[in-house]
Amino acid sequence: MLSIDLSLIIVFIIIWILLAVLTKVYFNPIRDVMNKRKSKISGDTKASEKAEEKYEKAIRKIEQDISAAKNSSLEIKDKFEKEALKQKDKMLSDISSECNAQVKEARKALNEQVNQLKKKIKRESGELAKKIEKKFLE
């Protein structure tokens, strides 16, 4: 059977001393470094998430501003188009009125000329008829 002698107890004590020394000298510093690293990674992750949220919020605001600017520009464009159409209609009606007035004046002048020519033809035809009559009678 196994006998527990002094060497076994000494080895056991040495192992516990070695474990205590390694824990103090090696394992605790590594554990501290790992904990610091873990907390730094956790902090960086949180900062990254906050930065991402801030970025997404800024992007949403920019998109809203762009959308508002597009809507505003469309409203302004529609306003200018309506105003341009009104001005076009006004200009067309003004030009149409002016053209109608010019046509009326031209017709009036033409009618006056026609009437004058008719009177002139009547006078000249009467005189010509008298001349022809004289010539036949001679």
C-alpha cells in the first residue's frame, strides 16, 4: 500500500509554494493585463457603438435636410413654372390684342383706300365715258 512519507508532504508543500509564487508573479499580472484588455475592449466597443449611433443620427439628419431641400426646391420650381406660365399667357394675350388691333387698323386703312379708289374710279369712269362719247360723236 501507499505510504505517506515525508518526501510526499515536502513535494506537496513545494508545489503549493510554487503555485503561490507563480500566482503572485505570473498568473496575477497576466490576469490583470487580461482584465485591463477586456475592460479597454469593452470601453472601445461602447465608444464605437456611441460613435455609430451618433453617425447614424447625423446621417438621418442629413437625409432629412436633403429631403426637405428637395421638397423646397420642387415647390420653388413649381412656383416659378406657374409664374412663367402666367407671364406666358399674359404675353400671348397682350400680343394677341396688339395683333388684333393692328389687323383692325389695317382693315380700316384698307377699307378707306378701297372707298377712295371706288370714288376715284367712279369719277374717272364718268370722265372717261364723257371722253368716249365725245370721240364717238365727233
